[in-house]
Amino acid sequence: MQKTIRIGTRASMLALAQSNWIKGRIEAEYPQCTVELVKIITKGDKIVDVPLAKVGGKGLFVKEIEEALLSREVDIAVHSMKDVPAELPDGLHIGIITQRENPMDAFIATKYRSLAEMPTGATVGTSSLRRKAQLASLRPDLKIEDLRGNLDTRLRKLDEGRYDAIILAAAGLNRLNLFHRATFCFQAEEMLPAVAQGAVGIELRRSDEDLLQMLSFMSHRETTLAVRAERSYLARLEGGCQVPLAGFATLEGDTLTMTGLIAPVDGSRLLKAVRRGPAADAVAIGLQLAEELLAMGGREILEEVYGASIK
């Protein structure tokens, strides 16, 4: 059994909360094991004044951490799975996915209890193209403005009056004990979440089989199957975390149901489709859903965003 485990993590409050949660679980399971956090600044952390969609590229919040894994500076990496690109570097894999937190988006405002209460022209802050498109479809009369920064920074900007409301992931609020700030959570029918939103994954070197076995007690079957479907869908659409697409899978018994969405940023049309099948076919269900949406017109929408063709 490995006596010391070094966790590579971003230095944001949320990333540290997630990594400390994993640290606590390992130490509780293996009291004789020492777990250390190694803080790593990523490109996405350095660029705080430009919408991520304009920065381009994938892996803005994981690349430097993966490099530390490959160079053996750290033993594992803890990620918000919605930030992890569909393709990983050779030699690395997401070995463990823990039980999913609330995957939905939360509405936070100081004056309004709901999106419906907001007056025409009110300002909503988000830099997510996925959220922008769905908000524009729900309330085309609102002003949607870019909002960057860590979770605590975004809340501060709201409190300073720069926005009338902001949209954040409910999972992040829960993990920082800030869910009381949320006025309500959107239902999936209103605001489909990002692929793997609410799920935390542990990335390891493929060669570290003993370490994977040691940490396997944290793996959650239902979340793992849902995230597999969502990430196969993401891979087929060549998407990162900042493109106008969404995907959400759930399990009921042994049946997996997944809903996908592709939309132009202005929300002028939302392409949605649903696929279901045996949970064992999770990867295939995600791929089939992606193909269906591409055929419905999603290919043209994404090619315009990417500035390149999709096979």
C-alpha cells in the first residue's frame, strides 16, 4: 500500500474543497497513509478577464496538472469532471469517479426569487456559452453579460451590484456550504447541465494499478456509467467545457437515459434529443445521441463555433 499520496489540484477554493474531501476519505480509509495537496496554477486560472470561449483550446483547467502527473510530481489529480477534455494524454486515465453532487445550475440573485421575476433588460452574469444559449431561449429580453472568476469572486461581483443575477453550478455551492445563496435550481428541462457537471474524478497514470485498486473504494457505479455516456457524447462532438452543448444522463434500474442539446449562442433554436438503453451500453448511447444531434443541424452550429469541420 502506498504510504504517501500527493494530490495535484488547482488552488481555487472549490478545487481545494474537493481535493480536501478526497484527502479526508483516503485518510479515513487508510489512517497510516499521508496525503498531501500540491497546488498547481493552470492556464484557465491565469486568464481571468477574458471569456473562456474566446481563449480557445481544451484542458484550460487541467493541462498543467496532467503534466505534473506525467512527470511524477504528483500521484493523482482531482478534477471537476466538467473541466476535463474528452481526450486525455497518453499514459493517463480517469480511474475513479465519485458520487455525483447536484448536477443542476443554480439561480442566484439579491432582489429576485426566480428568472420569471426579473424585469426586461435585467442583467444575468455567465460566461458559459451553454448557459447563455439556454437563458436567451428562456428570456430573450434579458441582458446576458460575461462573468469570470472563481466561485467566491462571482458571488462578490453579484453582491457589488454588477449583475442582477448570476448562474452557477449547484454542486460548487454545495461543496463550499454556500447553497443557501441559491434562490432556486433549474430543472433539466429548462437548463440542461454541462457534461459531467457535479461529478469529481480522480486521474492517475495507467501504470499505477496498485494505487487505482487502493482508491477504488471511492468509485460510484451509477455516476461512472452516466459520466461515461456523457463523455462519449462530448468526444464525438469534439467539445470542451466552453461550447454551446449540454448532455445529461440518468440511471433508473438498469436503464440509462440521456438528453443532449446543441444550440447557437443566441438561443434562437435549441436542438434536443433523447436516447435510452441498457446501462452497459452507456458509451454507445452517448455516441448515438451525438450522431442524432449532428444530423438534426448540430454539425452546422458547432462548425460555426469551432471554425472547422466536424467529421
